[in-house]
Amino acid sequence: MSDRTVRLLRPDEQRAAWDLFRAALHVQPGTDEEWERVSAAYRAERSWGVFEPDLVGTARSFASEMVVPGGARLPLAAVTGVGVKAGRTRRGVLSALQAAQLADLAESGVALALLHASEGAIYGRYGYGVTTLANQVVVKKHRAQLRPDVPAGGEVTVLGIDEAAPKWPELYASTAMGRVAAMTRSEVYWPSHEAHLRRRAKLVQTAVHRGPDGTDGYLIYHVEDGATHDSGKLQVMAFHYANPDAFAGLWRFLLSVDLVDEIVLPMRPLDEPHALLFTDPRAAKTESTEDESWLRLIDVPAALAARTYGPAEPVVLELSDRSLPANDGRYRVGPDGASRTDAEPALRLSADTLAMLYFGTWRASALAATGRIEVLDPAAPEAADVLFGTRESVWCGTFF
């Protein structure tokens, strides 16, 4: 449209963008109190709007870092607040937002972008790919008897939200950054996180685990009333731990909460061993597996060079990135690292597929078998499986 403008939002336009985003998710406008809590997350230099001439679309991000295989941390843009006004969807508004935001992130030197997708068919065309998966786990408390050899764990202290919220940043930083794909949480993250939890329930509790070396785990939960006095549902909204003792100790605490029949843990790592704690492993059920986060490699050379690779023959990838063509080209990936090359390619792929491969969540051979990778060397998919593979399931663990 000739009268369409895409630009950074002014401070006085931020609340309208927040309300537009909420409306896009079918949520009523927020209150003044809620806006006061979340407004710090709306930074002028990272909030975009599309005007026709009124505001019809918005997107923003906040700065973070993400752990990649090998332990390095790369600059990350956590993309959120993406919404288009009803009646203006499917008219190029989102594409205009994505073009402006991606170009700005590339110019700013950001290596990666991450988002949580409300719909699965939207973001692939902008170079995002499903990069972490997560399980929804339900544990029947009355069937869940711990095996006698489960670690005893340490001491658990329960805090109310007013006391706990100021402690969350330190608790998270000390317990949650050991897994690949974990992301740091800056000061702009926490007010929105707190506001979200306060909306969820009237009584939000934080259980803090302390082991021999100090605090090493915590979880945030609330209990929903059931049909009878002892049939409540305990909803775990955060669960982070630095070692197996803290994992076991926090589970001992969960099983001690009275008036609870089910313990529900959404969006957990695929390899988290809940069922192995119990004499009856069927006490823990994985009800579903869903995409947790979507990754976009903004600076492909930097992202490929930053991570480590498994022991396999090098593979040359040929990348096509229609949104950020500076990434186009060939990359040699091997146990000694990754760099641009002029060598003949073994595999051809697009930006969204490279994002799916980057953390090893999806094997190259599976991506090739489903037509997402063009195979020029028959031996290359198996080698890429080893190169990009990781020892444990990758998991972000941060919703935004």
C-alpha cells in the first residue's frame, strides 16, 4: 500500500501496541496497573509498528543471550508482541513488520532471533524453524511413589509471590543456564513474567531448594480447585534445577502438597526423567509433545562458527536466505568448526531448515527424507546427523 508506513514506535504509542497485540490474541485491553508492570519491556529502539495511517500491526523484541552447543552464548533477540489488527490480516502487514525487524537485527549485530509461534504455518517463510520441542507431563499424585534409591534432596522453603519475585532473577541465573538453548533473562523480562503469573492465580507459590552448596533449584506453582476437596490440580509454571539432587528434592516437595490429585508440568524437556523417579513409571504420562520455540539465524556465519560439532566428515551446506540474502552462500561444517567456502555443496537448504538443524533437534537425514534438504552427496546427511547432534535434548525453558 502506498500509504503504509513501517517505523519504530514512539513512547506514547507503546500502550496502543500492547492493546493491539492483546486483541490479536483475543484478550481484552489491559488495566493501568498491568501496563505499569509490563511497560518497561517496551523499549523504543526495539518496538515496531505498521501504520495505514492508524496502527495496524506491531512487533517487538528484547535483548538476551542463548547457549549454543559447546557452551558459548550468542546475542539473541527474543521476538514477541507480534500482532496484526483484525480486518488487516493477510494483506502484507506481517511481512512488512518482519522485513523491517530482521533488517534492523542484522544491522545491529544480533546473531539469533527466537519466538514462540501462536500458529505453526506463519513464520517459516521468514526463516524461522522449530528448534526446541517440549512435553506436557501429567503425574497422578496418588500413584506416584518414589523409588527407594531416589536422592533424598535438600531443604525446600516456600515463598509467596511478593517475597519471591525479587529473588527470581538470581534463582533463574544460578539454576537454568546449563542446558543448550537456554536463554538469559534481562531486567525487562521479569515484570511481564510476574504480571503473567499474577493473572494465572490468586495464590502463586515459589518452592526454593537448597543443597549442601547452596540454592540449586526452584519451582513456581499454583493449585486449582477440583470437584472434591482432595482433587486439586497443581500447575507447575516454572521448574529449574542445577543437579539431580535438586530435581529429586523438588519432586519430593511436589508429592507432599496436600489436596492435590494431579501435578501438571507444561513444556518440559523431552529427556527429563520424571517417570524414572517412580515405582510405577506409568504414574507420569506425556500427554503431548509440541514445538516450544522457533529459531532464526540472523548472522549465519557467526552462528555456525560459534557452536561445536561432532566427529564426522566435513559437509558443505549451500544456504538460500530470501529475507537476509547476505547469508546466502556455502559453508563448510566440520569437527574443527564452520566457515564460508567455495567448495562444491553436499546439501542445499533454506534458512528455516538450517534453523531446525542448528541445535540438532531435527536430524539432517530426517529433514532430507521429508524434502526439506536437497541431497547432492548421499553420504552427507548421515555425516550432518553426527556433526549437528547434541548429547541431551535442547530446551529453552523461557516463555515470553
